[in-house]
Amino acid sequence: MSNNLEFLFLSQDDVKSCGGGDMKFVIDIIEDVISLHDKKDYVLPTKSTLRWGNLDAETTSGRINSMPGYIGGEFQATGIKWISSAPSNPFKYNLPRAAGVIVLNNEETLLPEVIMDGTLISAMRTGAVSGVVAKYLAKEDSKVLGLVGAGVQNRTQLMAIQAVCPSIEKVKVADLNLERAQAFCDDMASIMPHAAFEVVSGAEEAVRGSDIFITATVTEKPIVKKGWVDEGSLHIHVGSHECEFDVLHQADKIVVDDWEELKHRGVETISIMYTEGEFDPANIHAELGAIVNGKKKGRENDKERIYFNSVGMGIEDVAVAKRIYDRAKEKGIGQPLNLWNSPSFV
């Protein structure tokens, strides 16, 4: 019996060829993962962060996250995402802010069986989470979407909202760099040709009058104020400390993906509030999985202000990677590589 170890390598192009850029495909996967999270059919070790300095330093010097996990159900997949975030990359080097790899391990032997690009998967699954959120928490006839930030994250956020909220008629985009915001609108108009895109002067314009607004920035200080948030709106908080405490205090419903992980991560507004004694976890309406599984109500009327915050979970990356890997095997896509011909020690 051969004891060599061969694994499959999937480039970003390979991942795309296997559905990595198909938002509806990814949203369906993420909805299943969120359901399994509520059913406790997973193992999710605490996210480990490598940083140079304190939490605030992440906005300048960056970080690298290690995100392992096991997801059960139909996935039965174990793996890890290792992903960096260097905020200056797009401006200094014309490179992505975030870049990573995902490794999946064999269910029986636990040996690595595939290594693939994780950059695309990470961006798509982050957007897909918001797609699931909007499906359950946005008004059914939502027409105006506000985006604060014109980076990669809000591109996949927009793709996800378009997939689940076809009623969107207007998209407002705010960014500190107006040229970047205009380029974003020009690029993304092809995805939503029925919607009118508008570059607005700042976060306030993006938030006011929006049925759904999404903040995906690397800001060091809160930028969203209580008075800007209209009745009936859904606030999807993707970045770190992006809103003032009063925004949460006035919310009719607060929903998160995983409260324990948010507490551990410690950089999001809700986590900072908790640390400073400004937030009682009893005020969390639900984790998202309880809503997906029908245990808790989602949106109940068109006047509720609903706030959602997620920490991002490695089991989401692992699940998407597993589906991509399955397709790659079916299609014969990828490059087989040898880790060893014969192990040095057994």
C-alpha cells in the first residue's frame, strides 16, 4: 500500500471555475452553515489574530487571522483559513487588502487533501452572510441601499443584496476617496443595471433614507450616528467600530452571528460596548441561526430598526471550500501536488 501524500492545489481561477464567484451558490451554502451553527453541529475554535501592536494598530499595520473549524451536516468538512489584512496594500502596491489560503483535511486520516485560494472565498462568503441577513431582516420591498466604503467588501455585499433583494432601485455610495467611489459605481452598475447609482458626499447621506445600509470600512472612529438611522432600516455592520453606541441603544432588534466569538474578537462596536459596561447581552434578540431555523422572529414590521453584526466564522469558509473542492474533483480541475513520496517518520 502506497503511503505517499498527494493533495490538490486550486488557484483562484480554479475556484472561480467551480462556482466561487457565483453569489447565489455561496448564499445557499452560508444559509446551511448558519442553520447548522444554531443546531450546534460544528466545532469552532476561537479565532486567533496575529497583530503588531494593539487593536487599533490593525487599521494601519494590519493583521493575520487563523480561522479553523469543522462543519457537520452534509458538509462533514474540517479545515482552516489563514488570511491577512493589510489596509495599505491597494494604495501602495495595487494588491488586495486581504489575501489568504484555505486548507481542508481528510475526514478519516486528517491529512491535508486540498489547498486553495481563500481570497475570493473569504470575500464572497462575507457578502453572502449579508445576503442571508437581508433575506430575513430587510423589508420585503426595500428600494434604497446605502454603502459606506467602496472597497472589495462592499462589492460582494452589493452582489449579495442584489441576489436577495431584487426590488432595490437606488444605490448610494460613500467613500473618503470620491474617485474610488465613482469607479465602484461604474463597475458595479453592470451587476444591477436596473438600479441608479449615486456617489454621495459622506456616510450621513449614505445612511439617511436607506432601507438597507452597510458599513464596510477600516475606520478607527465611529462614523454612523443615531439620528441618521431611519425607522424600518436594516444596518449591516461589517467593519469594526463603525457606529456610535446610541445606534445600538435605539435598535429595536439586535442580531449577531456568534456572540461568544464577537466578545472574544473585541474590536466591533457591540464588543467594545460590552467591555465598557454599555451593553447587556440580554438585549440581543437572536443569533442569526435561530431566525433561519424559525426559532426566533426576523423582521415583524416595516418600522423596526434592525442592527446586525457578525464576527465571521471559519466554518463558513470551510463549507464553501468543501463545495468548491467537490466540484473540482467532479470536473477534474486543479493541480495534484505531492507533499511526500514516503514519510520520514511513521
